[in-house]
Amino acid sequence: MNDTFNNLTLLYVEDEINIRNNLTESLTIIFKNVFSVENAELALEIYKTKHIDIILSDIGLPGMSGIDFVKIIRKDNKTIPIILLTAYTQTDILLEAVKLKLVSYLTKPITLDSLLKTLLDAKNEISNSNIFKINNNIKYNIDKKILLKDDEDLHITASEDRLLNIFIENNNRTLSTEEIKNLLWDNSYYATDTAFKSLLNKLRKKIGVNKIKNISGIGYYLAR
């Protein structure tokens, strides 16, 4: 079990101190990092400043509820696995929770076995979300840094990989040439227009010329 979660970070939100301390002690054994807090406001601060892989939150929190906390997260991130813990059985609350694309919600008191099974489901969601589909026959494995065409490795270079990741990480917006060059080469002497266009053309040949679009005078974006 240690090997399953030892590269992941969990954000845990629970206002009952004894429950939080006891469960945090168990979670710390299996996760790389566990951020454990008592309210949604603190959880949001951590979420904005740290890399979080999985969120585990109680619904009945003081101040901002767990439901409202997850709604804020979902505006920013549609895919991060979230598990809600609840002592509620009201249908309206549970229906509201279902709308939030949860891995699951668990009714208190929870058992460690049921939580571990749900955390494994969350881990599987992460594994599946690490495949970025470029088109029907080309996909990119973000974890392994492998570009596949019909499941055959296209063997991209380190520079091509960095450029592709820049487009994937910013796939909802257009990037200027200067911004891309700075992200690629950190203002070094390699950051010339010629070097950039050469690298861009090489990547286009592998993922499709029309997959990286140019808006004249503005920049480039990855077409979906």
C-alpha cells in the first residue's frame, strides 16, 4: 500500500480534532505528503500554493461548507479526485454532492478499509487523467513523457517534450512567441526565433501540422 500512494500529496479537511489527528497519522504513513487542516479557508490557501493530488474533505465544516469548498475547487480544476465525508443523510445535500464529480462520498463513521478502497479509486482516476489525447490516434503520457501514435512511441526529444508540455499546461489559451521562448529556455541565448520555429516545426510533424495553430500577431495554441 505504501508504494501505491508514496508519490502523491493529499489535502485533508476535518474540523473534529480527534478524528483529524487520528486519520492524519494513518494517512501520513502511506502518502508522500499530507496537508491536514480544520476548515475550508485554510484548505484553499494550501490548494493555491501547493501541488495537491487528492482532496479528502468533510462536508460539515465551520464557516464555508465542504460542498461550497469543492464548488470553488471545481471552477479551477475539473479532474482532481475529491472524496467527501459526511454525517448527513439528507437527500438534497447528497444530490448536491453528486453534481461535483466526486470519486465518492463516505458516510461517517468511516472504516479505514472503505477509505483505502476509495483512495485507490482516486489513484486510478489520476492514472487515467495523465493521458492527454491530442487526436484520435495520438496521445501523450504525461507521467512517462511518451508520445504515442497508435500505441507506437514517436520518440520525441527533451526539447520537443518541453514544448508539448507548455502547450498542454496552457491548452485553454494562446501563448505569445516570447512567452513560449522564455518558458523553453529561460531567457538564455538559445531563445532565438529561428530555434523556436525549428523546434515548433519538428513537433508539428509528429503531432500534426494543424494541431498547433497560429493567430497572427498574437501567438500559438494547441487545437483540441
